[in-house]
Amino acid sequence: MSEKTLFERIIDREISADIIHEDEVCLAFKDIAPQAPFHILVIPKKPIPRLGEASDEDQNTLGHLLLTARSIAHDLGLADKENGFRIVINNGKDGGETVPHLHVHLIGGRSLSWPPG
Ligand code: 5GP
């Protein structure tokens, strides 16, 4: 059996994290190195390594991650047109992925520049 990823260990409470939401499909917790006043990671409990390896069967899971991020953005007061937030999914080396367990970054609380570096 392959070793657990860091995020599987957070799901299993082997590593502590500041968890703000959990349901049967996903977990959401604060990023340990926040890039903005609000920086939340939303991850599936199913260990999908990255978006590029998701399958058609993961449609409900992927939708659930985005809708959960939306709900958290609302709860944090970020979802108005006047403030806003950014969703990021890094995929692979060039995409800046460092943890091989699919995760949606929800970032907000400051004005974010574009394009990304
Ligand atoms: P990636 O670079 O793969 O898109 O994002 C991985 C994210 O996980 C980074 O933003 C990083 O700060 C965060 N991270 C790495 N290790 C931990 C940890 O042990 N706990 C938490 N809460 N976040 C982590």
C-alpha cells in the first residue's frame, strides 16, 4: 500500500490543522503559510492526486469542492462583487503543485494581482 499523503494524514487527524469545515466528501482547513488574510484549502477525502488525474467518476466530488469553497467564501464575507476571492488549483511541477493530493486554494481578503507569476 502506498504511503499516505500529508493531506490524508490531516484527514486522519495524524497531523493537526485548523479545520473549518468537514463533511462526508471533503475537508477544509487554513493553509499553514497563508498568502492572503484568508487562505483556505479544500480537499477531497478521496485521494485524487491532482486535477489532471481526476476521472469522469469524480464529477460530483469536483463540483462539491467548488461549492464548498463558495460556501466558505460566503461565510468569510468574501463573496460580494465589491471584495471577492480567488480559486486556484495547482497541477504538476509547472503549475506549482507541492502536495500530491488535489486541493482547491480559496484566497481572499486583499486585492490580488493578475497574471500570476
Ligand atoms: P500547492 O503548492 O501544492 O498548490 O499547495 C500546497 C499548500 O499546502 C501550500 O499552500 C502550503 O502552504 C500548504 N501546506 C503544506 N503543508 C501544510 C501543512 O502541514 N498544513 C497546512 N495547513 N497546510 C500545508
